[in-house]
Amino acid sequence: MLSLLLACPAEICQEIFSYLDGGKAGDLAQLSKVSKDFRELVLPSLFRCIKLRPGHELVFGDGGPLSSVRPYVRHFYLDRSAGEYGGDTNAGHVESIRLSTEHLDSYPSITHIDISWGFMVAWKARNNLYKALWARISTLPNLKSLRLVGYSPSPSWRPICERDYNTLYRCFTSKSKDFLGKGFVDDAELTNENISYPRHLQEVHFSAFLELPWNSNISSRYFAIGNSAETLKKIVFSGQHLRLRGGGPITLIFPNVVELRIGIWGGTRYSEWHTLAWFAKSCPNVQKLLFRTLHNTWSSEGPQDNGEPVYDELISTRKLKEVIVPWPVRFSLGDSYPYLGTRKATRYKRWELAGVIRRLARAGLNDLEKVTFERRLRWPVDEYSKITKTCKITRGTETGLKLSWTKLHQSILTPDLFRCRESKVRVVVSTDGEEDGADSGDDLNENPLNIRFYEPDTGNI
């Protein structure tokens, strides 16, 4: 076996090892203990990801015991723990972060960096730290993917008591002073005119406050992807804090984005649906779209039908093929207390969902293949439990479009809103009929007796 592996090119070995478990006690770690020759083969795969720490350069730097694997490193992790090695002070945190990121430019093979910005650094020093870190991150010539977690809280939040930057600056080491700079950096200065934001990104994940500009492609503290507008292919946003800045026509276009995944929890209806409109207009060539919202009440998650067509925001996405969106809701005055203005919420029936799909097709979405509507359970009250109904679209029939509906399925989301917590999906016992049927799931008794486990791989219930 060893002779065969030694005869393989390095690229083939990497492909083989990619199927092995890379954990501390996984297959790769066990294989590296077989012999010295096996260890030399496995090392590049074992260290494709590095969590940045102040001392990692002693191991991976020039002359270090693992310097030979540096060309194979593809992924960096930088999180709060990078600043915890310098003691529980602002100066210690900054110095530790500086050391952790000092030699990023010696890893030209890096294609992905994952950054959690929850650094324990005083508020007045954070902008200077962001500017310094962006300058170093931008030295990675092959960086294609970026994930930002907790990059910054909402700008409306400020600590009550905060020390000025000059007071903090005097406590830093000389190298930290050079790293951060002498002058205080204001929010307005964190634009691509004054800071080096990454270029040529292809994929970004945001789990932080995001500010969407209407008519500007200038990058800012809360919008770090303006420089990559021409190269981005996938955008993922999952968070609570989001703001739209400016107004008028949207001039910032991401022409090559083909996949959008947007998850918002606890937002206002205005921000949620204007966010969908913003991304739909900014990414006109998107092919896969997931738009998900989380609220305490089921009737607040879907678009409200107040007499106007729902999901008109999607009309500008003419190349859309697959879409997952909240289940539309219609409101009317309640029967019991109409004089109080009490509104009654009713989910769309299947024939109404079919009408939404056909209207989008008539509006020019000729590539639409699959539409999934999802909603939360009425019982039990759990915003992470979702029931979905999918429609597959076939063209070229006598009636123009043939809509094939699946049964209702239940899944439980993870907090990032994009994955399921269980390996099994649940199927809700329901009838499946013609397109004009009344089955929407509203008439189901959503209790455990009517929910059974369904195994997607085997089809067994």
C-alpha cells in the first residue's frame, strides 16, 4: 500500500486523504502513527487548517518542525482565543492578536479564513484593530472565501463608559502601537479609500451586523465585500442585526452570484422584506435562493397578503431555479371581535401557493424548477421546527406547467438557520391531491401522534 501511495502524485494523495476523518483521533491521525513514511504523506492533510495563535509561527515558520506543510495550508481560523494569551488587559489582547497574525503573508496558499471578531478589546481601539487586521488579511493573494462571525454589534450600541483612544494607546507595546497606528480611526474612515479590504472573493458568510448600501459599492466597516462585487459567487447571511443605508435605485450589482442564503431572526418586517428586495436586485443572476425568518409567532414569518401579490421581489431574478421561502399568510378581520380590528391569520392553501408559482413563471422566471414553502409548527411552540412543502415544476405539458407537490415534511434547524439538527427528517401524515386541492397543513392536528420519522436515504417511514 505504501509503495502505491508513494508512487502517486501529491494531488492524488490529497484527494485520497480527503475521504478520511481528520480529527485528533481520526483516520488521518492514526495513519500518521504507522511509520515515518506514512506520516510524511499524511502531514499536509492533517494541517490543512490552522487555528491562529501567538506561537504557531514557531512551529510552522522558517526552520520550524512543520515548516514543510506550510504550502498545503488552505484554511485559517482566527477567533477570540487568539487574544487570550496576552493576559486580561487591552494591551495584552492586542499584542496577542498582533503576534497571531504577524506572518499571514508567508502562507500564499490560503484560500479561506474564518474570523470570529469577539476580541476582548476596548471599544475605542476596535476600529484601529479592524483596519490593521484587514491590511494583513488582504496580503493573502489566493483568498477566495471569507467567514465573519460577530464582526461588530449594531452601530446604535455603544458602551456607557469608554476610555479614549489616546489613553489606551499609551498602554500598548511599541510593536502594538505600530500595528494599530497613532491616530484614532472613526467608522467613517473604514472605507475602501482608507483600508485594504479583500478583493477577488468568491464566497462570503456573514453572521454579524450588516449594512446594505443602496447606491454605492464602497466597502465599509459593516459591508466588507464591495471590492469583490465582480467575483462573488455565493453570499450567506445569518443574523439579527441588519440595516439598509440610503435609498433610491440600487446600483451595486453582483453579476456572478448564483447562490444566496439569507437567515434573519428577530428582525422587523420592514428590514426582512426590504433585505430580500435588496439582494434580489443586487444579484439578478442568482439561481439558488434560501430566505428564512424566525419569529416568536408563526403568523409573522411569512409575507402578509394585504391585497397585493406576494413575492414580487423575486421577479428581477430571471435565472432563478430553486427557491426556499416562508409560507405566505393572509390577514382578515376576525369573526369574533371585528369592531376591535382583530386580524385573523390564515396560511395560503395549496391552490394559492400554485397561483404564486404560476404568476412568477408568467413574470419571466422561465428557469424555475423547484419552490419550497416553509412554516413553523403551531404546536409545539418552537421557531426552529419547520414544516415544508415542495413543488417541482415541469414545463412543456399541454397546460404549460405541471406542478408536482410533495408531502409535508418537518425538520429541526440548528441555530445558524441553514442545517438540520437531526439526520432524520419527519414526514407529517397528510393527503396529497391535485393542484387545486385545499391541503396546506392548516387542517392538520400537529401533535406527535401524526408525525413519524422519515429516512431520506431509504425512503422508509
